[in-house]
Amino acid sequence: MVRRQERKEGVRMMRGHRSLIATLVAVALSSVACGGSVATSPPFGSSVSTSTSIASATAGPSWSSGSTATSGSTATSGSTATSESTATSGSTATSGPTAPPSLSLDGPIVAWGDGCCGQTNIPAGLSGVTAIAAGDYFSLALKSDGTVVAWGENRNGQTDVPAGLSGVTAIAAGYLHALALKADGTVVAWGDNEHGKANVPAGLSGVTAIAAGYDFSLALKTDGTIVGWGNDYSGQVGLTRRLTDVTAIAAGGTFGLALKKDGTVVAWGYPTGGQTKVPAGLSGVTAIAAGGSYSLALKNDGTVVAWGRDDCGTADMPASLSGVIAISGRAKHFLALKSDGTVVAWGCTGRGTPPPAGLSGVTAIAAGGEHALALRTAP
């Protein structure tokens, strides 16, 4: 009887522990916010492990050549960083995607989508912007004086623009890190440095374009070769050494794209989802964009070709889409800028889709983790 009673008490304790654990997990998942330590899904697509480890990889690195794509909208050139940070770190995250407090179409930059960490709150008085870039929960703007302004989440220093940074000509935003290309062909990086993605190789120079992925960085050199650094568990860094005659680059979750001089595209890295399987015969490409597990190529006729895994509607590109002049992608949504200055968006609702009604006069676009930016001509 004593042993039977002890077993009963043991069962009750085990059930109690399980209940407590389940409750703690539920609370943790429901409280995910900017700056939190728990993520329910990878920010750059479901094929990416939030722990940035090899655990989720089921296949080895892959290499696919076929059509190529240009740097397109965001990765290779964009906004730059100012000499000081204007981050709105400390803003409170909401439980889900929210619109900006006051969406305005009057300023040079329009932001929409999830504004939990201030990434859609354009700094007051910001002007002279020539390019933009969007990370997971932060935003960057390059000014005409070669400085960079950053705002949004600052959990890992991604909005702490290095003091004195100037002479910037292009910017790129990854998940939790940022890159700036200077006029002298050198690269500056800041933010999260897990796996060394912010450790720019010593002596790197002659760079013409940059791209930031989930946990790695790419730089295109004047000789048409690519230098990569950061996490290489899927070959997204090492396989770049094979490439030549490249004119543009793009970095996705755990894969990369390169546009070659002949208008074809090469893809490499994590293959699950088909994002590295460039469609046979693809040519005439002028720009490229990479999302979490999906790829886009803009052709010289203004049409867009897409391939990869459909995550939350990333494959739902409008069938009649044409007249496109720039493309941008991030985790689970994509943007296309048309020649008439309007923007088309598709993918997860609330993550940069749909664009604000009446948005026009746009000259550049940037897709973030769950938000989007558009640079407009002076109103």
C-alpha cells in the first residue's frame, strides 16, 4: 500500500511539472517581442534555424547555375549609416503585426507593416535620403552627405551606427547586423556578430556591392569575384569562391544569389525548398532578390521570375505583374517597384503587405522582416 501510494504521489508530481512546463512555454511564446529571447519561427524563412546552428539542415550545400539576377533593390546598394545612432530602442513590442501609429504619405520615406520595435517610426526631420534598407526589426537610411541613420530594435547594436562613419555609398541590412560600403571600396559592419558575420575580412577592398543574409555577409569586388564571411554551414560563404564575372549579389536566409555579366543567375547554399534551383534557361536578368527560402529575378522586359518554397504566400506573385524596375525580398514577403512609381506586394499579410493605399512616386523599396520601406520623390 505504501509503495502504491508513493507511485500515485509520483504521478501527481510528474503531471504537475508537465503542466507547469507547458504553462511556461505558452507564456514565453506569447510574449515574444523585439528584444525578446524566444522566436516562434525563423525571421528569414522557415528553413532557417533560429539558433543559427546546423540542427535544421537535412541536406548538404548545393550549387545551382542557370539564369542569373542582378543585385536588384536592397542587398547591393541602398541606404547608408550616419555617424551616430538614432535608434528607437526600448519601444514596446506588441503581440502581433501592427500598423505605424500614424501612417503618412507626406515624407520622403513611407513605412508600413509591423511597427512593434519602432522600425516604422521614421525619425522626425529625416531628409536628404538617397537609399534605404530594412532588417528584421530595424531600418536604415543613407543620406546624400554619406552618413547613415538607423532606427528600430537595438537588441544587438544593429542601430548603433559606428561613430564617425561617413563617405558611405551603399548599405545592407541583415537579420541583426548591418553593412555599409564606403566610397574607398571598404566595408564597415556592426550589430550582432555571432558566427563572425560582422567581422569584415582584414584588407578587404575594391568592393562595389554588399549583401547581408541571416547569419552571413557578402561583398562583390571590382574584378567580379565575391568575398563572403560568417556562418558557412550550408556553403553560403565558401561556395562563393568559385564565382567570376559577377555583376550583382543577393543574400537570403541561408543561401546566396549572383547575377553574372551574361544575364544569367547562379544560386548556392541551403537547398531545401528549391530556392537554389534556378529555372532552366533563365536569361536576360537585370536584378535579383532573396527571401527566407524564395528567390526572385527581374528580367529586362520588366517581368519577374520566381522559384523556391511557398512560405505564407511568397509564391503568390500577381500573374499579370509587369513594368517592374526593382525588386526586394525578406523572410516571407516580397515587393516590386513599377515604372509608374507604384508598389506591388505579396506574401504574409501584415509583413509589408499590402502597401498603403495611394502610395506613389516611389523610387526605391526595401523589405524587412515584417515591415517595408519605400523611398519617394520630394512631395
